[in-house]
Amino acid sequence: MRFRMGKAPLYIGRFQPVHNGHIHAIKHILSKHDSIIIAIGSSLTSHEKDNPFTFGERLQMLRLAFEETGIDFGKCIITGVPDVPSMHFLWVKMVEAMSPPFEIVYTNQPFTKRLFAEAGYEVRPIPYLEREKYSGIEIRRRILCGEDWSPLVPVKVFEYIMSIQGVERIRSLASSDEVFK
Amino acid sequence: MRFRMGKAPLYIGRFQPVHNGHIHAIKHILSKHDSIIIAIGSSLTSHEKDNPFTFGERLQMLRLAFEETGIDFGKCIITGVPDVPSMHFLWVKMVEAMSPPFEIVYTNQPFTKRLFAEAGYEVRPIPYLEREKYSGIEIRRRILCGEDWSPLVPVKVFEYIMSIQGVERIRSLASSDEVFK
Amino acid sequence: MRFRMGKAPLYIGRFQPVHNGHIHAIKHILSKHDSIIIAIGSSLTSHEKDNPFTFGERLQMLRLAFEETGIDFGKCIITGVPDVPSMHFLWVKMVEAMSPPFEIVYTNQPFTKRLFAEAGYEVRPIPYLEREKYSGIEIRRRILCGEDWSPLVPVKVFEYIMSIQGVERIRSLASSDEVFK
Amino acid sequence: MRFRMGKAPLYIGRFQPVHNGHIHAIKHILSKHDSIIIAIGSSLTSHEKDNPFTFGERLQMLRLAFEETGIDFGKCIITGVPDVPSMHFLWVKMVEAMSPPFEIVYTNQPFTKRLFAEAGYEVRPIPYLEREKYSGIEIRRRILCGEDWSPLVPVKVFEYIMSIQGVERIRSLASSDEVFK
Amino acid sequence: MRFRMGKAPLYIGRFQPVHNGHIHAIKHILSKHDSIIIAIGSSLTSHEKDNPFTFGERLQMLRLAFEETGIDFGKCIITGVPDVPSMHFLWVKMVEAMSPPFEIVYTNQPFTKRLFAEAGYEVRPIPYLEREKYSGIEIRRRILCGEDWSPLVPVKVFEYIMSIQGVERIRSLASSDEVFK
Amino acid sequence: MRFRMGKAPLYIGRFQPVHNGHIHAIKHILSKHDSIIIAIGSSLTSHEKDNPFTFGERLQMLRLAFEETGIDFGKCIITGVPDVPSMHFLWVKMVEAMSPPFEIVYTNQPFTKRLFAEAGYEVRPIPYLEREKYSGIEIRRRILCGEDWSPLVPVKVFEYIMSIQGVERIRSLASSDEVFK
């Protein structure tokens, strides 16, 4: 049997892009639970400087990373949660509507922690893997500056981003305040 | 290895609720392909007469149905696609953004077929399992009329809908033109 | 002192238009509580066949009706709650965000009752005042058919609706499927 | 000199599709004024049963019709006005924002007439060209029923609709209550 | 009789949070008029760094402040006006739709002044109460920096914000660029 | 005959406001093609610091500029394209829906270039007319700083902006972070 119907914990992130810190966190959570709900935040947002990739692309990155790092795809329930612009008080409710039931939330993000705690969830921290290195912000910065970012992500994720010209996308987004704002 | 990175076909539906016709279709597609992308349409819509269940609930139903009917969860990539109200010309693009890459679309719905064909996809029909019986419309009708709908869905889906008081929800929605319209 | 900071009960309606049934309900609730929160639903919607009046107009009608019927305006906390199209699971949360805290909800509407009960509120029924007569649907029907609707609303509300040409508005809305749909 | 900067009158319609009644109206208005502002309503809506064509397609139909019927394209200022769902009180303001300044509005539609009159515009009727025949509703009905609709539209508009498979689109839309609603 | 049906003046603000400057302004206006329409701007926005509180919370603050400072709640007509993102030309119309009729607008904000003046309203300035101190910006800054902000708001507003953990909310919002953006 | 039904090239900009650089570009394109599709971006946005003018005002500026500079209005197909907030992957599709068919896109903007190239269009650069001078950013900066901006725009555009008090609008927008944000 591939998964149990007990309540899996929720792990939420934006995965812009998927990196080794995410894999580290997912493995940590799967070492404590039978399965995991992975909620991809800002699911409808993409092609922005800080949100370059679509939900479909991030889903593909997760699958590639799982394959490479031996995470059992069958234990991972992946969902997407869109932003609720300006009405953030609706956000926890939105997560609840987009996910199977859960009771535990893994997050290090202060405001996410606060919102879920106020709503009665048990919130647990995630042991960081060198946070200043393994973060989407750092990876996007390195891509923009032409520095080496390949060690921060799984090999297959790196190859995938190259194959969809993700580097060029991020750079052209950084120079495009004109049309979209 | 759980799944291949080749392009899986797309199968799209609203799953309000998951029923035996869906399971039949998924098994048919998995008999021809290694994996399947299941796109849950109208993903942000729920608590409407014709769309009673949330994305999270439909996701849970799929998992329960897979467990009961022996479909390998690891072969199924599930995603959600929201409606784009009135701007339907954006819809195929929306599906593309929410999904890993695909080339084949399985659908019997005329307008879906048309939109994807126009966008250059190969569209294939799905052999129906007694369509007049196994359809969301028929199940919601039986629930409203108090007829027996249990044979139309997997046992675990039936039990789950009962446990979340889905029958009461559908009935109260049918009598609520006042507040929501 | 005009009001107490204890939790007032919530009474929700669309008030299209304000009629004697609403006044009856508000008096009933004020006979049991020191104050009342009146939530005007579909607050951003107007100029539709079933939602002809703006929030501002409905607010004005309430004030005029209170003045005429001796309801203490200072005991009434009025707020507006917009619809959350298709995402009805967010609606109770929306009401909570738009209102001072409350614990009791007065409503006869089945789905509203259900949503608030599921969210843990005490829901109480309102004794109807000849519901088939005192309802927005009946009043709008009489206006369309040219029947006498003046006995169903407070005199000042009738005069106000006449002064803003509300009858003409409702009739022209009924014949305008062309432009807006 | 191609046009004058005096205020042209506004003519508003949905043009689903452009037909001989529209051409008749535009010629009538141009017989009284030097130029005309043509506002295409529901500009962002398409691929719906009653709104099958995009703004771009309707713009193309207008150009083709002008070419065929000898209307001077240089005298026609064409703009698009999106719907403002449920907030119809904003609509006149929206038209004003999307158009050069105008003082006269040509329309036969009761609610449009009312809204512009209330906003202080001079509203003038348009002499109909056999309204029961020359209307978008009738043309879409004929297309659905397989009746001859070619005499109701300019030849080039007919050819254009055929070339973009407009007939198939309207028919598949009519049978697609499932996915989009 | 609690209020008159004459046209009350409009006073608009965001009230994030309610402070002594607002009370000063409301008292000033009520010294010149029998009643006042208080429009709470950005009514649907909350849980943002610069808009921390919900409409319901701001409404509650106003009531508490009125009770403390002796302002007659019955003379105050409170309404909420949502933002119209990017389409600011619709905003005055939105205010009109959300409010009883008014002719005078009290504001010191340059762009608000301009929009209402262009729409034909009489715009009057409000005598400031030490603006650099009594402003939402200053209060939120002090909260973030851990400085004493209690002298800037009514005592009951201070207590209420503490009771709903408003300080913690503002601080966690300031450190949460990750999830919401 | 005023225009040909061949596919005109697309030229996209925001025209905030129309300036001599735009006229230069349009003349360049019309020297190579019989007609031009001018797409006004962010069409629904106005009254923002960087997007001060409505679509209607920008349309009027284009007409005035064409009249002054001898561009044949009949050769110019003007359309508007709204933003698709955060879902930029839908934007090319949106342009396609709002425009007659085109194959060539003229743009110097890196991200626009990228999006259209990825979608299979031929993208061509536009020879700049002293870009650091003839740009909307520079003109809005000069207006804010009280420097002379009249040489950068056609005379009639200058007069039109003065007549609608555009300078005052831009300045009041720059000082209005309070209400709208």
C-alpha cells in the first residue's frame, strides 16, 4: 500500500525554484511521517522577477528532484495554493480548501507560522540546511549575477531549468519594468 | 523507479464527485501510458450546486479511490486548473501553465476537444462506462432526490462524502438561491 | 452610554430593498440583545435584476426605516459583506473580517445556517412576518408587474425608492439582457 | 484632413457578430456627424455561447465590413469596454475612461439608455433595420439550427467567420456546459 | 430623533489604526454638521504591513473610540470602500455607491482632494492635530521599533489592539516578504 | 481603398503619454508596411504615478498626434490590451485575443521580445529616436520636476494634456501614497 489515509503534515513553500533546502526539508518530514502534503504557494503566479516559474514547471522540478534523490513520489501529495491579493485573512482558509485535511504545519516563515497558529494548527520548525545558501532568493541572485548556482539544486532540476531557458527568462524579467508593472 | 519523465497524457475533469467512470477512464489511459496527468478543472470553485466539493476534497477522493481500486498513486500527477471567467481563450494556456508538458489530451467534452485541437494537441476520446449512469450530474441528481447513489462511486469515496456531510451540503446548496448568486 | 462592547449577534440579509420583514426581524433581535450587527450581503453588487440597489442606497433605506419605526440607530452596527464569487468556502471568513466579533447568527436561510453552524456559531431562526409577502423577491415582482408594493415597506423607504427612480431602474434592468450578461 | 477633433457621438454594441443592422446604424450616424466612436462592449469576453468572438475578431469584422460597404475607416474611432461584473454602477465611468470625450450616445437598449441619461448624456435612438432579423441573437440561433444566416451579414464578414471556423465554435460552445460554467 | 436625513459630509481615511488625529477630525466635523459619513478606505485589505487590520477590527476601534471620547455613535454613518486596483478613475464612483448621498468631502490628501473636486464636490481641509505624530505611518513605525505608541490612540483602542495581538501581527507582517508578495 | 486585409505588424507600448519617439517608430513601421496595429498596453490602468492617463485619453493623444504629423489614421488599427496581474504567461494570448491577426512584432523591450519570440512570432527592433530623451519616464520626470517637456511631444498632445490638467494629475499622484496603494 502506497499511502495511509491518516492526516499528513503540510509543508508550504513557493519553490522558485526547487532547491536542495527543500529536498532536505521534505526528507526530514518524511523521516517523521508516512506521507507529506506539499503546498506550492503563489500557484497562479509566474514570469515575475521573484516568481519566475509556473506551477506546472515547479511540479515538474519536484518530480525530477524526487526521482534523483530517491524520495517516494507516492508519499507526496502535491497541491497548489493561489494568493488572495490583499485579503490575507482568507489565506489559511484557502490552504484548507486546496488540501486534504492536516493538523501539523511545517514552516519557518514568521507570518505563515502566526496565521496557522492563530487558526489552531500545530506549527513545527524545519531544521535549515545552510539557509543563506539554499534559498530561492540566493539562487535567483546568482542567476542574475552570472554566478554558479548549480550546486544549490538537484542536477536534474538544473538541467530542466536550462532546457526551458529559465536563466534567460529570469534575466529578461529583471530588465522589464516597462510593460508589466 | 516510480515514473518516467516522458510526456504523460492529460486527462481533465471536474470530479464533482469522483466516480467509477473516472476510475474506468484513468485505468484505460494507464493501460496505454506509463503515467497520467489528472487535471482537476474549476479548481477554486466549490460550495455551488454543480460544484459542491473543494479541490482538497476532490484530491482526497482521488487518493481514496486509487487506494481502493489499486491505481498506483505514484503514476498519477494531479494538478488543479482554475476557471478564467469569460476569457475562455486563455484556458488552454492556463492548463499548460498548471501542468508538466503534455502532447495528448483525453476528453469526450466537445468544447475542450475543440480548444485543445485548435492549439495543436492530439485529442483522444475515452471509452465511456455507461455515461448516463456514471456522471457527476446523475450522482448529484440522485443525492438531491434521495435515490441510491452508492453503486456509482468507490466505497471509500462514498464513506468519505458521508463523513464530511456532503449530502447535506448539496441539499442545502440547492435551496440557497437567496444569499449566493 | 449608547452601546456595550459585549458581542452583538449578527443578522445578515441583502436588503433589496429594505422591507417590513427586515424591520420585524431587527426589532425581534433587539428585544433579546442590547445591540445588533446588520450585515448587508452582496455589498458591492447593484444594478442587477435581483440586486437593484447599491450599498449606499440600502444603508440610506435602513436609516430611514429606523427613523420611521423608532429603532435606535445607535444600537445598530451596520457592515457590508461582498460576495466571493465561486469560492463560497471563504465566505464565513469574509463575514468575520468585515464585522466586529459575534457568536450568534440569526438567519432562516438554509445554506447560511449550514456554513455558520459548521464554523461553530450558534445559529438561531427568526420568526417570519408573513414570509410570502414580506420578501425582496415579492416586492421586486410587484414592481415589475405594476402591482401595489407600498404596504410592504416603511413609508420613508417607499418615498426614497420613488425619489431615486428605483421603479424605473428595476424595470429597465429586467429588459436589458443585451449589454450586461 | 481625416477627422475633426470635435466630439464624436458614441455608438455601443457587442457585435457578436457584426451584421447588417450595425452597418445600417453606423451609416445613419455618419450621415449626421463627421465621425463616430464605436464602443465594443464585453470586450474581454469571448468563447461563450452568447459572446463567441474575441475583441480582435470583432475588430477585424468591422474593418472587413467597412471595406465592403464603403464606410470610411478613418472616421471611425473604435474602442473596447470590458464588463464590470456585478458593479454596473461603474460602467458609464468605464466607458468614459475607454473613449475620447463624447456628448451624444446612440442606443436602443433600455438600460444603457437609462444609465447614460442619468449621467447627463443626450441619448438618441437608432432607426432599426428589421430588428427581429438583424440581431446577434437571431444570427447565433440560425447558426446553431443550421439555417441560412449569410444574408444577415456583409459577405466578407461571412467569409471571415467561416475561415476562423466560427460556426463550429458556436456549436461546440452550445454543447459544453460541463467544463465552463 | 437621532439623525437628520440632510446630506452629511464625507470623511475618508484608512484608520490603520484609529488614532487621536481621527477623533480630532471627527469632532471638528461634528462641530459643524449634524452627522458625518465615515468612509473606511481599502476596506477589504488587511494583514499587510501598511494595512494590518480588517474592516471589522477598524469598525470595532471606531466604536470603542467613540465610547471613550463621547462621540455620539448615532450621528456617525460608517461605510467601507474597497480599492479598485489600477482603475482609480472608478474610485469616486465607488465611494458614491457605498455611501448615502453627500456634497462635502473633508480630506487633506492631495489626490483624494483632486478626484472629488474634479467630480464636482466641495472639498474642505481638516485642521491637523500634530500630523507628524498622529498618523498611521508613525504609529506603525513605533510599533515596529518597539517605541511607545500608546499616547497616540484612545486607551480603549490601545487595549483592543493589544487584546487581538495586533503588535505581534504587525511585526510578523514586516518580516514576511517570502510567502505573500 | 483605405487598408489591406493582409496581416499588419504589431507595435506595442503604454503611451504614457504619446511622444515623438512613438511617432518616429510608427512612421518607421509604416515606411515598411501598408498598415500597423498599435496595441496600447495596460489599457485599463490609469491615475497611477507611472500610468497617469486613461485609454480614452491615450487614444485621443494618438489621434491628435496623427493629425499633426500627417500619419494616416485609416492605416492604424488601434487596440487596448489589459494587464493580466501575476499571470504573465497569459499575456501573449491576451494580445492575440485583442488584435487582428499579426505575424511580426516591433519592440525593443527585452521581456516582450522574449515572450513573443517564444510564441513563434518574428520580433523586430525599432530604431530609437534619442531614447534617453524620448521616453515616458523622462517626460513624467520633467513634469514632476517642473522642467520643460514640451519639445518631447507633438504640440497638440502638449495642449491636450494641459487642457485636461494632466500636469496637476501627475503631481497629485506623486504625493498620494496614502489612500491608494
